[in-house]
Amino acid sequence: MPKNLSRIASTQFKWLTIMNELIRIKNLRKTFSSGFCLKDINFFTEKPTTFCILGKNGAGKSTLFQLMTGNLEPDSGEIRYNGELMLVDHYQIKRKIAYLPQKPALPLWVTPEEVLQYTACLHSLENMKENIKKNLDYWDCKEYSNRSLATCSHGMQKRVSLAITSLYDPEFLILDEPFSGLDLSHIYSLENYIERRKKEQKTTLLSTHIAPYAAKLCDEAYLLSHGELKKIDIWATSSYEDRLTLIRNYFTVMQEPSKIL
């Protein structure tokens, strides 16, 4: 094969490889004046999955999520979704991603129903009234649907945030400590929602300090420590009990990630 054709074929193969990857993070780095940094984060997945990122408080999970959602610009490196480069102003990609931060910042002067109406209009959703009602009912928000969010409890505001997320049910979903602030019945609803997304071949990334939920729900797991992200290679073939042991070792024995992978 002539050199120029070989070069073209090689370029096309690399591009097709990128396009087949749902998410690719390459050499991502972010440094702050405090001295904390994320160091050359690398990650990719080729198929829809449910996975978690585990790490102690201050490990950089929320910073990584901010970068992945285009709310924070990296110093170097790149993030791609279906081959498209994520940029701070790339709104077409952002419409495919939902991010529920640990402490959602909702407009407190509106009602749960109003904030869902705004979300439905923003995403041009069909059957708006029906879908809003269905989501308010599912997350047990109906009773407070016409009260201002300022009068709602922390748990209620968390459920409204989840209702916003499930209303347009994005291709990529990032949940930062989603179980915090929920009671048992609503935790069960969240588990069912994540399991439903699995069946619908959608990708969900979550962080949680509650080990049983990570062990039960996630097909893959990663550790973020000292600014470095490492995959737990034995996670996929480990039993539920073994996954709990891996997490317990990391958080209680304070081992380095490399010692338990």
C-alpha cells in the first residue's frame, strides 16, 4: 500500500476508534493555587456502563465531575463524548449530560413543578405535563409540587433534583453522593432508576461513601487518590462481599490504591 494511503487508513482507523468510545479522558490535568492537582487522568469506556469513582473527601471527585461536565476548564488534556470534544461552550454535548452535584443549587423562589417545567422547555420535551407529573410522583414530590423550594426540606430538594435529572433522562448521567439526604424508600427509588438506566443501555457515573450501593450497582470501579485515577481491575469479577472488602481496605486501612488493585 502506498505511504499516503497507509497514512489515510491509519487516520481513519484512529478516528473510528475514537468514535466507538462513549467517553474518553486523555491526559487530563488541573492545578489549583492551593497546590492540589489532578494528574494526567486517563479513562475510556466503549459501551454503556454503570461505574463509580471512590475516594476520600478532598480527593478531587467533584473537581473531576466539573471538568467532565464542561463547568471547569482543564489546564491540559481532553474529554470526548462519542468522539466529540467537550468544551466549556459546547452546549450540544452538554445537553446529553446531566450532573447532580452533592449539594444541588436550586432556585428557591420557584416551586418543584415550575423548575421541572423550565427543564422540559429547555430540552423541548414532548408530553410535558404528563412527564412532569410522572416524575413528581416517582420521586414523591407531588405533595409539595406547588410550594416554593425555600420551604422544602433538604431531602425534598434532593428528590426534586433527581426528578429534574430523570425528566429528560440523559445519555450520560453523573451523580455525586446521590444517596445522601434520602430516606430508605427514596433510596430504593434511586436504585431502581439506576438499574433501569442499565437496562436502557445508558451510562451512569456515581460517587458514594456508602459501600453497599457501590458494590451492588456498579459494574466498574475506580479509585481517585493523590490526584491519580486507577481502575480496580478485579472489581468486575469480584463478588459483592469481595467488593465491600476492597472498599473497606481503601477507606479504613488507608492503603495506597496500587496495593489493593
